[in-house]
Amino acid sequence: MAYSNVPIGTSNPGCIVILVDQSWSMSEDYGTGTKAEVAALAVNHILEALVLACRAGEAIRDRCHVSVIGYGERVECVVNGMISEVSSSLVEVKKIKKSIPNGAGGLVEVDVDMPIWLQPEANNGTPMHEAFERAAEIIQRWCDDKPDGFPPIVINVTDGEASDLDATADAARKVMNLHTTDGNVLVFNLHIANNKHEVIFPHSTTQLLPNDFFAEFLFDISSVLPAPLREAAKEHGLPAEPDTRCYAYNAGEAAMIRILHFGSTIGGQLVPV
């Protein structure tokens, strides 16, 4: 059965590629910050979680390869390597506010250290097709090297307005057609649409706001969630019906982190081996 080569570990590492829109439109407000700031914070949270999941004492076990590709004024790999390399390549550590239980049924804000790999940026156009093309190069090499492994995961965080829609569709489908013997690459799209109509893992475009062309476009270039992963999705609090797409429309920060965690840990199958 496809999508069954789990758990992921040092003898069977996974591959995660995160694409992050850094175009000018990502400078728009998104409630708790700009779209760029919210996206960067979510990605940094997930990178930290992956490092912690791969820690064994003082050592970092290479249970996954991670790439983060930013696209806007330029297209570049901000992060690219096995998780032990990622762990040692952070840019800085910042103090951020975090709400924790106060022991009396409420919450209290405390300062915590947040490792930073990705800085928020918002410049120029949206060369999404180039980001998918760069992802395809990384993934093709991975599949050639690990032909029987769990298929790589691509997670694209964007506000949806690609500069060249036809080229982006072609590049995304090329990525989805790459595969190992365990199944095709899975493409997730997290759409920061800047409205209050949040839809997580829809199974039809009728669940989206009508006449939202970019939402329908991203839905179309998102993988159908494979049946073997539906139960794991439900355990992450994510809808998982037949024909569910790996797509989130107007995802809030909490939903974005939950989906990034689900996708980047292969449904929670990253284990300490």
C-alpha cells in the first residue's frame, strides 16, 4: 500500500521542502503581524519542532532533510540540508512572547527564546513557478538517492497571487508527478487570503468563497490527501474526507502551524530511531 514506508527515522529519513512567498503583497497586515511575519514565525516554529524531534541527548539524529525556499525579489534556499545541518545554521535567537497556563485556569505571557532561520521579507513579484522548479531539483535528487523511501512533502505558504499562473501550474504538477516506489510527492498549499473565511482541507471548491480565482488555482495544484494518511490528519485535528485536498484557505496562525506540523512530520510518523 502506498504511503506506508513509515516510521521515518535515521535508516529511513524523510524529505520536507517548504516554499515561502516573500513578495510585496506579503507586507499586508494579517492580524497578529504582516503576512510575511506570520509565515516566517510559523516556519521557524516548525523548524524548531523538527530539530527537537530529532534530538537524542546532545546529538541531532538525521531523520529528515529540510529545505526552505523563499521567493520574491529572489528565489533562494534559506535552509537546505539534513536536520543536523539545519540545527547549526540558525541565524539568531530572539525573545518572543508566549502564553502559558498560570496554574489558576488562565494564561500568562512569558518571554521565551525562539531560534530564527527564516526572516520575514516582502519585496517584488511572486515567482512561485521558480520556487516549485527549485523544489523539483531537490526532490528529484532525493528520489534518485532514496527510491523506496516515503515520498517527499512540499508545503507552499503564500497569499496565492503567482506572477505566472500557467508556469506555476506546470511546475507544481511536475513536482506532484515525482515519486518514490511508496507514492507520489505530496504538495500542500497554505493560502493566506486575508479574509475571515477559513477552510482547512476542503474536498471541493464549493467550500471556498465564490469567484476567488486564486483560491481555486491553489486548490487545483494541491495534492489529494491519500487515504492511508487520513487518520493521522484527524489526529492532528484536520478534516480528512474522501477527495480532501492538502490545502488551507485563509489559515490562521494556529491552523498554519498545525498543518505544517502534520505535513513536516509525515502525519506524526517522525520517530526517535
